[in-house]
Amino acid sequence: MDTKRLKFTLLYVEDDEDTRKAISEVFALKVENLYVAKDGAQALEIFKKEKIHLIVSDYQMPNMNGAELCSAVKNIEPSIQFILLTAYNDTALLINAINSGVDRFLQKPIEAKKLFALLESHYESIWKQFQLEKSIACIKEAEKVAQIAYWDVDIDQKEIFFSQEVKEMFHFSSETIEYKDFLKYIHKEEHAKFLDIFQKRIYEDKKINEVIAIQNSSHELSYIHIVARAWDSSVCGTHHLLGLFQDITHYEKERLQLLKEAQNDPMLKISNKIFLTSELGKLIKLSQRYGHSIGVIFFDIDNFKSINEKYGHLKADQLLRELTDLIKKNIRESDIFGRWGGDEFVLVCGYSSQDATIELASKIQKRVATHKWECSANVTVTLGIAFYNKNDDATSIIKRADLKMLEAKKDGKNRYRY
């Protein structure tokens, strides 16, 4: 066993004294900081006082079982990773645990190799999150010392005056441009946001602090941080928006990549359940403000259990990876694709019309059914589609898409419903 100890804090919960002592000694060799609790109630008190990165807990315990403990800690910190150890194979028990927020299950007796692989994977996620935080801190410091371009918006004339640095950045030939014409440089998915800044928000907030995606004349995508404040000219009597304009493309792409990696499903390298829900929630807030549509596609592999039993777990895992690659090749870069759990997947289509979302679901269903799979299995998927309504939150819209998928299953699978 690798004797290098991982730099994170683990909370281990087990009511059986002999098991607790034996496993604790093993954990102590693998992680730098270890807390041990004899039941869920004691574990919850430790969690409230200490900075815990990962919880590994038995299920059947007095005072508070593993699922109840998971639910309690997730209410405090939703991003905490929770591994449940269980000797049971009861479907109702497992569903209850999943509903409580459990991230992983390990069957007793514990297979050390698999457990240590999970610890290594979690350590990598913590390290990437640290890199993300460090990157953001570096951005803040860089803004203080970087040479930042500026622009002046004449709100009355609806013109933007650019400094020389901005002109060089985007290859502008003129020092001024009407801001409605500047829209052609704004990423199409952010047109509504840009217009809202200059036609409404500046009058309400009197200041702007936004990141906007811009395409230069070579169609290269850049991320621009705009910090601006309204001011009135005492000489001319005109209204202006004077602001700083900084290209943060490198940092923003790095931040997005680190964020994506830190919140990915470790096997498939796509978004996990927590990240999917979070990003859908952000899209909903933007839709409430700017009015764009959102579609959610929920799907799973038909008869996946039979495929698993026939071809084995390794081939089934390979099929999941193959399916993931196939889907990624058939969606937009802006679509959010992730694993909901097991063989269930969710696809969030922001800024997408209902017809476009339905067309995408149809394309996925057909591509999967006609794909030549490495394991030679006949693979199909069934999809459910739901669209954002004004009273939706992330949970309700995903639930509706899931129910539509179940309707399609009852109609015969290998199809979609909306």
C-alpha cells in the first residue's frame, strides 16, 4: 500500500467497536487528519465543529443511521462528499439513502483497493478546488497591477468610445461605435444581458460589474471583465458610463476548466448531480431576468441491468464512457451534460427553443440506436423532456423530465416524450 498520506480530513463513523478500531488504524495510515465517531449523533457534532472534507459512514447505527446523518450534514454543507457503507442490498434502503444525498455506496465487507481509490479520487477533487480558489485570488491581485483598457459610453448618443488598448484588443478601426453595432461582437447567448446593462440596469444601479463573452473580428472568444459607473458631465450636460475593460480570458477559461474538473463525475468526466443542479439553478435565475428558454432532457439506457449482467461490469463501464463520448459529440458547447446516477443522465439546454430541444432529443435517440457499440450490444435510450416554467426550480423541472421518461418507458422504450 502507498504510505503517502493524503492531505485532507476524513470523518469515519462506525458503531461496532472492533470494526471501528481496525478500520480507523488503516485510515490513519492513508489520511493526515482523521476523526472517528461511534454513531451518527456524535459524528454530526464533530462535523459542526471541524472542517471535514469527506465522510465515510456505516448505515445501521443507533441514535442516527447513516442516511439520517447524510441528510443532516447535506443541509449544512450540500457539497460534502458522503460514502455509505452497508451490508444490506435492500432496494428501499438504498433509495432512502440516495434521497438523503449519499454520493457513493460501498458494500461490506470493505474492499480496501476500491476504498483507497475513492480516497485518492476525492483528494484530487480537493486539490483542484484549491487550485480554483488560488486562481481566483490571483485574478484579484492581477487586476490591481494589470494595465487595463477603458471605455466611455455616451448614454444619450448611444455611442462607445474605446481607448487605444481596446482597439488593439479587438482590431477596431474606429475609436467610436454605436453600442447596438457592438452587439455583433457579443456572444449571441449574452445579447440580452448586454442590452439590459445599457438600456435598463445602468439607470437603476448606476454601476456595472460583469463578465461578458466577446468575439473579436477573428471570431476568437474572449471573456471581458467590465467595471463601470455612471457619471454626468457638468460641462456638456450629457450622461455617461465610464468603465474599465479587462481581458480575463485566460483566467476565466482556467476557472471554468478547474470548476468543471472539480465537479465532474470521476469515471465519465462529465458534470455530476450537484453541479448539474447548481448550473440549472443559475440558468433559471438568468431566464427570470432575461426571458430565455430552458430545456431539460432526462434519459437512461434501456435494459442496462441486463447488459451489465450479460457483459460484466467492466464492459458496462466502457459502454457508459462510450455513450458519454457519443453524446458530447452531438451537443452544443454551451449545453450542460452530466450523470445523474448509475445509467441516468441529464442534459440542460439553456438558450434553446422548445423545438430545438426536442430535435436534439430525437437526434440522440437515433444516434444511440444506430451506433456500433464496442461490446456489440443493442443499446437504446429512452428520453423525457421538460421545459422551464416560471414557477420551476431546478428540482421540479428535472423531476418533470424524469416523469416524461418514465411515460416513454411504459410506451415501449427507445423513444422520447415531452
